[in-house]
Amino acid sequence: MGVELIAKTPGKTPQVRDIVQIVEELYPPRLAEEWDRVGLIAGRPDNPVTRLLVAVDPVPVVAAEALELGANMVLTHHPLYLRGTSFVAATDYKGTLIHDFIENRVALMNAHTNADAARRGVAEALAQAVGLANGVPFDPHEDGLGLGRIGELPKEVTAGELAEKVAGVLNVGPEGVLLAGDPATVVRKLAVSGGAGDSFLERVKWLGANAYVTADLRHHPASEHIEDAGPVLITASHFATEWPWVPVAGRDIAESLVAAGLGAEVYISTTITEPWTRRIGAK
């Protein structure tokens, strides 16, 4: 079972509603994109939570970890039903997951683009992991929050050195890390965005980044970006660029539990939930 205990806090046992309140204070729903779906997906607000599991994806392996662990609640980054559904029958993996959770009194919640944009959220966790300590959002809201992070590295590195570091610090699967552009490029100003990041290609170029760490870059936008003298691209997998948030979220939730006098065990899933399982014939 790929889980790790982050903290065991003393105090009164929280209810699902208490965890929801903590998560929404850390990652305010108002920060979510209009198209997104964030919040409590399944579960009774008054059910007790003695064990919480934090993960990236609401997929069967994570559900199995939660049930084996005896968790009462799971917080994932990705929503289970982003585009909605009319059916939750246990005839596919999502319906089965919902039935398994409800039948075992396990609540499910997600924090998606609200966690991307928040302080100590997905973007900041990725930035910290690759060495960018004081990044700011690409387009800050009035409160200074927003998607992506860009800033000056404490020490110049080459793009090749940076790519090696990214591969070493992220929880990468078989996809590894790809680099587009000259690996000898000196990188002082770095941009990062967890998850799919090609919508920000023009923005990071305009902001003057020397390199951009992200995921899910498509062929044509990436090719045109490089040919048009855009920043070097370093792309890992979607999962790898978002997983650094998981232990940060676990610790922050635990700190909030302590502050509220609430006692629970907080776990994180360390399982790599990539859809890709093997890389063959790479050159």
C-alpha cells in the first residue's frame, strides 16, 4: 500500500464538515476556474473522520488504499466528475468508486484549480520543489493569488542542469522529463505551472522567462513556441508536476487540525497514478 503517515494530531475527532471547512480555508473555492468543479463530492457532513488520505487522482488504486487504510475521507486534487454525470451505477470505475466509498462511509472531496492558485497550493509546491522560492502568479488576482508561478532562481543554471534537477525531485513515472530548446541556455528567470500548461506559453514568453516547467505540452504549440524563440520547455507528466502539493497539503491540513483542537491521522498516497506504465524504445 503506497501510503505515508504525515501527522497524527491530538484532540476531538473532526467531522467531514470540519475537514471541508479547513480545505476551503486553505484553498478558497472562489479561486477555482469557472469551468471547474470543486468541493465535497460524496459523504455525510456529520460523519467522523479519524483518518484522512490525500492524493492526486480519484482512481481505483487510491480507493483501495483508502479502504485498506480504514480512511473515513479522501481529498484528491482532481475531481471525479468534472463534466457531470447522470449515472452513478457501479458499471464503470467511477460508479464503483462512489459505491465503495458510500457503502464504507468514506467521504470524497477535491480541490482542483482553487488549489492550483492558492498560497502553498499546487503551483507553489512545484516551484519550491524545483528551486524557485519566491515566485509570483502569472496574472495575480487582487489578493496576489493566481495560476502559475514565475520568479528569479537564487543561482543561474543551464536548462540541461535544471531538467536533470526536475527529473530528480519530481515523482516521475515512465514518461520521465522532456526538454525542448537549447540545454545550454542560461536560466535565471523560471516559470512553472503544474498540470496542463500550454495555455500559458505566450504568457511566460511575455513575462521574460528563460525556461518553463509544466506538463501536457502538445506538439504544435510547443514546436511553434520554440521556433519563435520562446523559453526552453521542460515538461514532466501531469501527475509528476502536481504531486509535490500532496505532502504540502497533508502537512497544512494537519496544522489546521491542531489549531482547531481536532485529532485525526493524515496520510498521503505515494502511488504514481500515471495512465502510462512503461516507456519502450526511447532514443
